Amino acid sequence: EQIRQLMSTRLQCHGIVPIDSLKKPFDPAEHEAIAHVPSVEPEGTVIDEVSRGYRMNEKVIRHAKVAVSKGNQA
């Protein structure tokens, strides 16, 4: 855990921060949808993050790979 915190701190010093994806609306500028899953969440909501995305000084340098809700399947 200490190594993870050190690495995170060093990356932040260079302006590299993770993209917060869970429970947010799908945004193709930040996310890459790798699955569409039936869910109780509103359609188009990110419900799982398979691979974290990163931004460097407001520019996306790696898109988050996510699963997106299909909406209610009643």
C-alpha cells in the first residue's frame, strides 16, 4: 500500500490523475465500453470499471475500459 501511495503521489506531481468513472454517465471522450450489461441503473451509466483511465493535465492519456448499463429489462 505504501508503494501504491508513493507512485500515486509521484504521478500527481506530473499532473497524471485517474479518471473517476463508476456511477457516472458514459462519455466516449473518457471511456471505452467493453460490455453492455442489464442493470437497474439508468441506461448509459458506467456500472463497472475493468481498467482505470488516466488524464494528464486535463488530456485523456488512457481511456477507462468500462461496462455500461443497458437499463431496465422488465
